[in-house]
Amino acid sequence: MKRVTVGWTTALVLLIGCAEPNSPVYPPVKYALRQVSLTHTPGWAQDVWVDGSTAFVADDERGVTILDVSSIASPVITDTIATVLRAKLVRYVPAYQLLFVDEDRVAGYDVDSEQLVANPWEGGVFDLQAIDLGNRSVLVAEINKMEGWFSFIVLKYDSSRSFWMPAGSCLPVWPNPRFAWFRGLDIDSNYVYIAHGEYGLDCYRMTYTGGTFDMTFLGNTDTPGAAYDVAHTADGNYVAVADLQGGLKMIDVTNKAKPLIVGSLIPEGVNGTSLVWVQGDTAYFSDDFNGIYAADISQPSEPRLIAYFETLNPKGLFVTADHTIYLADQDAGLYILRWN
């Protein structure tokens, strides 16, 4: 993700109104973030993914709700994809208009036809990523919460069947007696970071040759809480971890054999940090009971709280390059927030 340096000079310019209108701002105040809009979706919003002027909301029993967000002040619900089971996570691959959904299995839907065009796995998912590999192929990675495994698969489009089919061997699973605690997933090129619950952060190297994946464990660091989500910085030198009762943890991964916790932030009242998103020098993270928070991480050893926004039940988070925040709240719907 792109990095945007923000410091006291930038903050001063912002305060006098001459900087970009939607950038993180000091000092840390409740009203640094403002609600631009709130759209009540038909179901119970669980997750959100944004591509350009379109937002996809995993809307539980109502499938995937699609919104036109070309005007963030007045989003319009344009369509709904009826998933087979309840939609809990959503990821979009725009090159192929392919929507992957966790519905207690990973399922792929064609956005135009709204038809199921890929269903590679059964079993519930804790985290999910889908990456365009080009040449009509997509890498899908998931952490399975029902059976406790972690897997990659490459899907290639089979025009004769109008379906996305596995290419080569798929499901590479490494033996690990603690695997059932896998919670969150992040991929940075050929490195994979796993939020490993009460065991902290795991670092792996991934290679894919001749249709076969190889995974090499590189290192682990325990965290004080329970690692539930992870996101890397643009330079790849650090990851931010949502550490449940441990708040936000910044971890130096320049030596992936010995990842090192270098910074920590636990805002008052936070004890359920379960989501994290890094955009530029800002880490956005949710608390299950209080809403979302934003921290300046330009100095990873000293993450600094710069904003928070109260919501009832935050479930999914997406932050665009210009720091527009999309928040799926189970009780309220889709929030869109911007910086004052």
C-alpha cells in the first residue's frame, strides 16, 4: 500500500486549512473523523470491499449487497447477489469481475451474471485473499476455521465450462499442532504473515512453481494478547497486528526469522482489537466494543493515537488510498468516514 508521510508539520498545515482535505490530522480527538454517510443494508453487514465507485458488502443472510459509492455522501444500493449460504467475507478481483465470498466455504461469483462460477472449498473461513495473477488465473488464500488449515489455490478460467477450475496441486498444508488458532492472513509478495491467535505472529515464505506451492516457516513472535489480524507496511519492514486485548502491535519483520515487537498502542477501554488496515503511515484498527481507531505509525516504535470513531458492532474495514474509510457495522450497515 502507498505510504504517506504525516507529521507535526503536515498537521499544522492541515489545521490552517492548506493541506489535503482528507488526511490524518493531529491532535487525537474524537471528532477528527466525520461520518459522511450511513447506509442501512438489507442484512447484517459483515465485511466490505471497494473497487473504484463500487462497494461490495457481505450482508450475512442477504448475500452480497452492491452499492454505487460514486457519491460517498449518498450511496445507492444497486444490486444484490444471492449467495448460497450467509456471506461473511468478500473480496473482488476486478480484472475478471470475480467476487469471492466466505459463506462457510469459499465461493466465487461472476458479478455480471450473478452466477456461481467457482466453489473450490468447503468449511468456514477466518480470512481470505484473492490476487490476480494475470492470464485468466487467480490466487486464492484462506484460513479455514472449521478444520484448522491454511491453504492456497490457483484457479484458472475454463472457457469450455464457464467455470474457474484448480490449476495444479492446491491445498498445501504444513503440519503444525497449533494450526487451529490461525486467525488472520496477509500476503506481501512471496511472504505470508499469519495472525496466529494466542501464539502471536508467524512469518512464512511462499513459492509456486510448476503448479505446486511450497511453504517455508521462517519465524514467530508471541504477542501479549491474541493476534487476530495483520497488515504490512508499504516498505515491507513492519507489520501491524490486531492483538485483541493487547491492542495494536507494531512488529519489525526485516529479519523474518526473528520478528520483533517494537511498538504498542492500547487506547483506553480497548480489549477486543480484531481488525487492522495499513494505509500510508496510518494504521486503522477496530475494537469489537468501541468502534475504530487510527494511529500514526510513521515511527513504528511509537504508534500514536490520532482519531477514533464510535460504532456499535464493527465487522469489516476497507480504507482507500485517499484515506476514505468504509466500515461494515453489523447493527448499522455501511459507514463511510473521512478526515476533518
